[in-house]
Amino acid sequence: MSFIRNDGRAADQLRTIKVTEDFVSSAEASFFVEIGRTRILCCASLDEDIPRWLKGKGKGWVTAEYSLLPRSTSQRVKRERAGASGRTQEIQRLIGRALRGICNLENLGERHLIIDCDVLEADGGTRTASIVGGFLALARTLQKQKAALPQSFPSGKILKSFVAAVSVGLMEDSPLLDLCYTEDSEADVDMNVVMTDTGDFVEIQGTGEESVFSRKQLDSMLALAEKGCRELIAMQQGLLGKELP
């Protein structure tokens, strides 16, 4: 018997997605991403001053910062004034790895792109939604910069592919796509999958919660994740076009 979801979705169905571009007019690019009740503002900033350890190497860098705003959850989250918590560091490193994984950093030149992902409301899947929105902000910034200053960039594509991410899990042995918070907190297995439009994996994070999972169950979850990522990438392509900078 299939697990019945609280919101009535099918097991292989994404939550409703809404994306608003230029939510913040002062950023190089910004996208407000709503996936169900998870709402995240993703802004890109271009810095001509790269990290010191990269100076003179002729390549750029992409990093991400992630933050839960105080009332993004049911109880107030304290601002991380003393520095990022371990969870925050782990998530922003994941976002950074996902974005760097599809970049030709040599074609970026000596530039540093910072993607800020601020969670206004968290209902599961904040890290995966940050990757989806972070890629939009990254790609749009590069499209604008290359159009405005074509001679200042090395020749060749900077982005090798589109990238998206989604959560999957097992509830009562049923594989589910795009877990909301309630499902995420109660799942027997919780997994985050980052994939490109070519079907390659950038990262897979998966754990059993007082449970184990079989190879067959893993394959079924990865198949769901691929379906979800392809739908998310189709949405990205609808906003950005299929030609990457």
C-alpha cells in the first residue's frame, strides 16, 4: 500500500513551484524561489577581488552563503552573529560544490561570484531549493555580464550544464519525491540528490534514520530524484533559455 501524503500529492510529484526574478533590484541577479511553503531569496554578487590563494592563477571561484531568517521556522531561529553553525556551514558548502561542479572556472577569469541564499520560510528542502535558485542567480549574472562586457571574459563557456537538486525519501517503504518538513522529519530514509541536465550526479547525500535501505530502494529513490531534477531543470531553461553563458 502506498503512503498517503498529507498534501495529497502523488509519490512522484513535486510541490508547486513559483519563481520571481529581480526580487532584489540591487543585486547582479536575484530570484525568489517558492517550492511549496519553502521560500528562499537567492542573490548573486560579482566581486573582482578573488580569494588570495587564487591570485595569479587565471581562474575564478564560486561560493555560497546560507541563512535561516529568525521566523523561517515554527520557533524563532537565533541569528548566527558569532559565526555560521555547523549545519549552516555544511549546507553552504554543498551549495558551493554544486555550483562549482558545473563551472569552467578558467573561463570565468579572476572573478569571485558569491551566491546568498536566505530562507524566509522553511518547510523542508531548503538546501535543494537553494541550489535550484542559486543556479538561476549564477547563470543570469553571467548572461548579463558576458552580454555587457564580452571582451573582458576569456573565450569559451563558463557553465558546462544546468544543475538542480531535490530531496527523496522512504516513508513506510514507499519512495517519495520532494519531502516537505513533516515528511522529512519522519522519513525512514532521507536523501538529497544534485544532478545536471546531462544526467550526471554532482552529489548524493543519503542516510537511514533508525533504518536501512536496499539497493532496490536506492535505485527507486534515484529514479524519482532524476525525474524531479529534470522537471526543475526544464523550469530553469524556461526562465534562462537553453543556451548557457
